[in-house]
Amino acid sequence: MCRLAAITSNEYFSPIENITALETMKEGHDGSGMGLILKSLGGEFEDLKDYPILSGICSKEGMKTLDDYMNKLGFKLKYAWTPKINPVKGIAGRDHYFARVYDYPDVYKDKPFEVKEDLLLKTRLALRKFGENDESIIVFSFYPDIITLKEVGDPLELCEFFSLDKSPLKAKLIFAQGRQNTNYAINMYACHPFFIQGYGSMTNGENTAFVPIREFLISRNFPGYIGYNSDSEVFCHILHYTCKQLGYPLTYYKDVITPLKQKEIDARPDSETIRLLKTSLRPLCIDGPNCVIAFTPDGTSIMVQDAKKLRPGVVGGVKGKYGLMSEECGLDSIIPDRDKSLDVFPMKYDMVIVKPDAQEVIVWNQLHG
Amino acid sequence: MEPASRLDHNHELAIKDLPYIVRWRDDRCKRCGKCTAVCPMLSIEPAVVVKRVVQSEGGTPEPKSIRYVTTIVKQTTNIERYCIGCATCALVCPNEAIEPEYNPQSKFNFHKNKGGHPYRRGGRRNDPQPSTLDRLRFTRISMLTDPALDAGRHEFRIRTYLGRILPAEDLPLKMVNGKLEVDKISGKFIPPVREIYPVMIGSMSIGALSPTMWEGLAMGITYLNEIEGLPVVMCSGEGGMPQRLLKSRFIKYFIPQIASGYFGWDEIVRALPHMIEDPCAIEIKYGQGAKPGDGGLLMAHKVLKLISEIRGVPMGVDLPSPPTHQTKYSIEESVAKMIQSMSMAWGFRVPVYPKISGTRTAKAVLNNLVRNQYAAALSVDGEDGGTGAAYNVSMDTMGHPIASNIRECYLDLVKLGKQNELPLIAAGGIGKKGNLAANAAALFMLGASAVSIGKYIMQAAAACHGDEMNRCNVCNLGKCPRGITTQDPKLYRRLDPDVVAERVVEVYKSLDVELKKIFAPMGRSMELPIGMSDGISTDDHAIAERLQISYVC
């Protein structure tokens, strides 16, 4: 089972906190990869919030291809960040890890953000395709105020490898996932957290309904719904589809992935809507043992469970700093001085919503709507 | 020269030419006559023969030949009265003195065309081999990395939808105070959708079935709905339904079928103003898996008083349904005229869907239907489906297996992104080898939203003798020894509708448990695993490739 550590705060903090939580929750081997997504960036990125950041890994040749392509499209490099690599035994480093900030091509500068978003997505997908066969280019995200960092190895060793303990890299919302030893043919695109157009998610558990969900998403004909090297990537895309494509309020995500029974629907004030959603979005019912932690473009974080509540998950903290973790010990390591009696262990009907800047925690109950 | 055939019986068939040979034991038989009285085909008859025995009495051998007259049970070699292997004789014999034995050397098909009439029968395709469905295994088992569910303890929802489902993008929703509400003034048509149990009872008419059999099925599914909470629905088959059922609240569990003969629809239309509930759906029959491209025929001897009343026809006449709907010349017209006009008849509150036989052209039909918002589903009936009457050549050689047909239809819908909009109903040979739950679950995973059963429920609920070794299969003659497919009161009174109903309930309750036993280890519980093709595998490379599932060995 993957270890999940999300922290949301009203102050900038270092990803070392998330990695500490992952380390605390570690049980046995945990070396199949770690993923980090940082949102609401501080440090050197604080003044670059309007510019898209391309996060990924390249070989030397890949970097040349990437530069040529970005130049051809008219993206202008504003700032380039690379982690300071500190060789660690057991981690096979790659040529370039990067987060590169670009200015939009001139013709796009005055376009609405939706148009820019489309461009960013298509650019990321094109770059991904360039490197698909030889892994010369691996890109995780291309979006303003988002950095993604992933590599195979033990989280703590990766922290040392990337020198994150000494880096000024900070953010107000950081998602971290440590992948266990169930995957050995490791594809970097299979590593959580996943990101698409402002929405990110990470999950523990296996998605037993993966194939019908994947087929449904792919057949939406949205260019970003590809990949699926991990069965968990669909959770991120379902969130994107529900909230961005269909424009539904966030809580309906829960109704889509774990629909209620008819009797329960009848008791909901919006029963007519819920009944229609249940039929129309039937292939998106997740049906598996999964705890999903996700964020939305405005910086809201959520935790939801499958309909049987088969996975652990806890949300707790103090006003201004909350953790959404797969296990309580992870939370203890980061926010020990909280009132533990207020910790929330979401059950099958709950969606725990932590507002941006960790100002408020709401437990939304699906039965009441 | 005079032929010697008369003397040596040369133009008669030998017992070995027949599909079943009656094994009668002289030493056990007490000559009660029950077997000969009950034989539906009159294949066995009492006969008087002269026998010769050699006896010896006394201290020294003094063999004497004695002739005596005795009665025996004799099997006829008249092909018109061939033994069908039903074993009703064995059922009534008090001394286990008689039973039919299958004869694999039979030359039945060489001879069953007297008078130039090809062999006609009921039942399904005579092929005892396991079907493709029986070669599929459920191989994606949740183990440690994700916990398997407990079929007995966890909550399951084994339901499906019958009806056209709007894509989420087309739902008339609006945002009010942060909640989604249905926009009533948009005028957008939301097609009716029923939530049903995913294993339906397929179309078998009153007429093909005896009154007691049909009543038993109807009572069974009503009990399942009202008492057990399992929303099992049943299709009427062509030929209407009793008026008192049409006008009752129970009609919501039934799917009246309209087929090319339109039998019974005068009566249904007359009942319309008096109906207090809508039917579950309307099925339009364009084809039948057992005899694709062929019509139906209810023989005159089956058209008795009850049937004539329900169908609105005179008694004692043949009732042929043509192979096609005679007034329709194209699929566009069929869809426009029939689906839409049937929808309109119930105020667009009832799902209307066509049923076709399995065919390589199923995708063409599907492609047309997905573009018509009134088409509520597509039912595809594969070649292993049963029938009350058909030409043997149609049953044995015409048609398309259901597995690949439903799979390619589903994958076609996936390509269009409409896999959730038009439910596919699979039928034809489900439970052929008794593996009802496994066959149904495999079809869901191949892409079916629901399955229909017919022959299985006849076998399970009323102990129908028919099988794929051509046992019995005389549904067409009205001689059903179990009283299932006959209108002869002497025969159908053998069948107790209460027992049939009880068996229907037992079958569905056990089916429900078995489906859970399949879904639980695969980690599925709240939604039917439609299209979950990573869950199934086969040990046949070609099948795996065709169905786009994994090969295992």
C-alpha cells in the first residue's frame, strides 16, 4: 500500500516535512518511487506565479529536443531550477531534473486562461510523446505555480539525493507519495501524485474497476486522458472530468466515484440530480479499496474513501496547518501539538474538505448532500 | 423380379438408426402399462409376441422346446414416432424396468424428412461441446495488495439499467446555491431508465409455453420483486398477455414483446387506457438467435381458447409470424416507426428496445440505434438460444455465437464513447452447461449490461428434459411431457405453477449468491463489472485474441 502525506498550510514549508511523514509511516521496503507535487510555491518561485512551470526529467539529448520544441512554439525560458544532486548509493540518477519557468508565446499572452491551459496541456503531451520510447523526456506537469518531482528510490534517500533538506524550495500545499514494493518494472509515469490542469491526486489501494473507467475516460476524447500507467491516475482524471469538464461542484466527485444506493438517494435534497448522475456516470464508480487525497486549482484539499472504507486515512492539524495522511503516525510526526480528538477519519460517506491556506476543515456527508 | 424388401424389412429403419434406444428389461417389467401410456411420442407400445424357451425337468436332461405367448414393450422404428429420449417412461416405471439410451451412431438426420418436410423441433442448437462462455475463467483475484471482499458480509449491489442513458454532458442540470438541480424548463427529454436485476427472463410466449408454466414464471418473478427485493423482469414473448395482468400493478415487472405477427397487440392497445402502471419496457423482436432470419409459427393445435383470447385470433388456426416486419423496408424506418411510436404510446415513459439475433451485421444495427435517442437498449440473441419451434437446419447451423458478437458491439460503443448510453443485453446459451452465474458474469465483463435466459429457467424451474444431445426437444409438437410447452390440459396439468414459481425464486436467490461469490474475490461490489475485461481469461489463444482478453495456461 502506498504511503500518502499531504500537508496544506498558510505558510510556506519545505517538502522535507512530507518526507519525514512518509518515513514515519514506512513499514518495510519503500523504494519503488516517490512523487512530490508542490503548489502555491514560495522561495524563488513566489514572484513567478503567472508563468507555467514545466517539471520533468531529461537526458542530454532529450533536453536539446525539449529546448528546440519549446523555442519553436515560442515559449521563452524565464527561470530554470534544478535540484542539487547529491549521489546516493542505490539511486541511479538521470541527466537533468528540472522545473523550468516559461513565458507564454507572444500570440497567447492576451488569450483567456482556458486557451493557455489547452496550450500547456498539448505541449506537455507532445513532449511526453517525444520521449515515450527512450525515456529521453519525461514530463509530469506544465502549469503555473506547480512543481512535480519524481524518482525511484526510498523517500528519505531521494530527499538526500535531491538535497531537499538544504534546498530553499517551499510551498503552501505539498503532496507526497511513497510507493511500496508492488511494482518493479517501474515507469515514472506510474508514480503518484498525478496532475492535470490544476487538479492533482494520489491514492492508496488498487482500483479494481480500472479497465472500464480507463475506457470511459479515454473515450471522452479529451487529449489529457491518456497514460494510465497506474490504475490510480484515473482518480485524478475523474476529478478533472467532474469539476472542470462537467463543471460540477467538488462534492459531486464523491457521488460520482461512490454512488449512493437508491434508498439513500431518495433522502437527498438533490435526489433527482444524483439519480441521473449515478446512471450517466456509472462507469466511473471506483468500487475498490481506495483512499483518495486530491487538490483542486484553488488549493482546496480533500480526502475520500471507497464505499467500503477499506483503506486508512486521517485528516488533522491546527488552523493554518493540516495534514491529510494515510496513517496517523505520519500526522503525529508533523503536527504533534494538535488536538487529536479533532482528527477526522473519513468513513464511507465522508468527504473531508480542507479549505485553501488550511483555514477550515469541513466534513461533508454524502447522505445529507 | 419382385424386390425382396418386403420380406426382409429392407426399407424400414433399424433401431440403431434412431437417436435413442429403449432398454426394456423383461425380468423387471410387471406389465403395468404406465410407460406406454405416458410416452408422448407413442414410441413404445405393448406388443404380443410368441417366445420359445428350452426347458428340462427331471433328473436327466430332457430338453423340451416350449412356445408361449407373452406381452412385451416394443420400440417402434417408425421415424414419425421415434424415441426422443425424454425418459418419461423411466419416470413412471415402478420397477426401473425401462429407460432410453442415447445412440451416438444414430442416422436420424438422414431420415427425418418424411413427405419432404425437413426436421423441425424445439430446443436449442444440438452441440454438447462447452461454449466459449464456458471456456472463460475469472483470473483477476484480489490478493493481499487489495483485500478481497466478503460475499456473505459486505454490501453488494447487483443491478443494471434498462433504458437509454444520457451522457453527463447532455443532462439538463443547472446550479442553484451550489447544488445541481434538474432544469425542468429546459424541455430536454430525459429517457426513462429502469433499475433491474441484470439477469432477465427472456421472451417466451403464452402459447409457446403452457398456461401453468407461464403463470409459474410470472408468480416467481413477482415474488422476487415484492418479497425478496430482487427486481427481476420477464419478457412476454410474442402473443400478448392476460388482460388481468395488463391491468394490474404487476405489469411493471413485465416486458411485453411486439413481433412481426403483432399477435396480442389489439388486446394490449385496448387495455392501455385501463393500465394503472407502465410496463417495465417494450421489446421489439426483429430476430431470434435460435432461428435467425426466420419467423415464428404457433401451430393450430396449440391455438386453444385461452390463446385465441389473448392473441385476439380465432381458435385452431396456424399463427405464422413472418421473418421480418412486413411493413418496414429499412432499419431507419423500423427505428423511426416502431421504437418511436411504441414510445409515444406510453407517453415516452417506457423504454423501448429491439431484439435481434446474433449476426455479423449486429454492429450496423448498433450504429444506427446509438444515433436514435429513443432506442433504449439492444438485445442480441446468440446462436445457442432456444426456441419453441424451428427448422433443425436453422437451429444447428444458422446464427452467431454471443460472446464475440457482444464483445465487438461493446468495443464499438467504447470507440464511440457511448458504452454507457445504450445498454447491451446478451442472450443465447447462457447457462447451457448449468453455469448460469459464471456465464452471466463473463458476459458482463465482455460488455453486456444485462443477460436474458430462457432455456435455463425452463430446465431449472420446470425440469425441462431438453438438452444438446437432442433429448426431447418436441416443444413444437405440443407434446411436452413436462407440461411446459403444450396447450394440452392433460399434459400441462402435470405442471404445478406453484412449484415452478418456487423454483424460480430458488434459482434467482442462489444465482445472486453465486454472482457475489464471483464479484467479491475480484473486488467488485457496488457496480456491475461491465467491460471489466481484465477480469477474465481463457486457455484458448484464438478466443483470447478475438475477445481481447488475456490468455492463460
